[in-house]
Amino acid sequence: MNTYSFGLQQSGQGRHEADANFASHWEIRDNIHGWGPAQLYPPNTEVFHQDTPANAVYLIERGLVKLTWVGPEGQELIQGLRRRHWLAGTPAVLLERPFAFTVTTLTPCSLRCISAARFLELVNADAEFCRQLLKMLSERVLDDGMRIAALGCMPAKDRLDQFFRELILEQEQATGPDLQKKPMRLQIPLKLKELAQLIAITPEYLSRLLSASEQQGTIRRDKGWLVLTDPAKFLSGRK
């Protein structure tokens, strides 16, 4: 079965390697190429706000953030999630436009910041930097396109299972693989409405899907935690 990303950036090996190679190639550390020191952000902290000037790019070293958009009538939509090695704010800085989305931390995050001016200097002066950046952004465009296509052909249950798979992979990257340990406890840092938006279903239908999974014994919900009884089953479609 093909797997596509629903919310998190593509969890396949190529997607992760492109981002990791970009972050490591330039030794992104304090004062190297203009990057600032790592800053710790607690959950529910706004990193930057929609429609404000794009004056910086943020490297996610650790953690998970969400992108949200507010429409002209005040309706809020969640566009997606981003995790480690993503450069938040890059499109707006390259286009010299205001930030298109609000970025908010969902988990404890470690971020590094570089000014828009210094980032653009690197793009103009360093061909390899530019090439790797284009590769990373192209992966993102491809992933978003496949995600939209999958909405028309992938059942909602499969989309929900794919989201669980991405959370498992994110936890693996943060703590190391531990699939022999059963069950696996995950804390979903999203409201029911936000998760429903990510997989393009109604909150009511999502509640029914979660209840059905509980009845099948594949998940349990315990005081805000999601317990996967057999995590390996969710990785059966892993690339």
C-alpha cells in the first residue's frame, strides 16, 4: 500500500533524509552561517503569526508545530504539521511576502532562527545551499500534491491509520525505535476538530472511527493518551 502524509511532512525515508541532510550540511550551530542559538519553546507557543512580516526562518531541531490559517470571516483551519529539520517560514521569506500561516508549537520544541536577510544572502551566494533548499521544498510540494490526490481515493480509516503511523515514526526519531514494547502510548496534541480537518472528515465521523478502532482492540484512549496495542500493525505500509 502506498502511504502519503496527512499533516506531518512525508514520513518516507527520502523525505526525512532530504531534510536531515540539509540541516547537517551547513553545521547549523550557534553563529554558524548566521544561525542563532537553540531556543526552547513550550507547547502552545506562537512562533510567528499569519500576515505579519516574514523577517526570519526557523529551523525545527526537535518537536512538532502546527500551521493554521484564519479566513476573512474568522474561521480557523489547520493546514498541516511540521517536525524536526523543517525550515518554517521559508516560502514567505523567499517570496518576500508576509507569513501565510500562523505557526504554533504542539510539543516542547527546540528552534533556531536566522534573519530573512542572512537567509537570502545564503541562497544567493551558496549554490549548494540553494540546491539542497530547492530539493527540500520540491519534496514538500510533491508530498502536498500526493496528499490531495490521496484524499480522493484513500478511505478515511486508512487516512487515520496513516496519521497514527506518522506519529509512531516521529516518536521513533525522538526516542529511538521500540516497537517490541507494547502497547505504545502517544499523546495527540490536537483537538478532535483539528485532527478531523487534517484527514478531511467531520469530527462526528472521526469519533465513530476512533470508537470502532477501540472496539476492534487496536487502540485505547486513556486520560488524553492514545494507546496503540500493536504499533507494528500500523507500520505494515511503511516504506
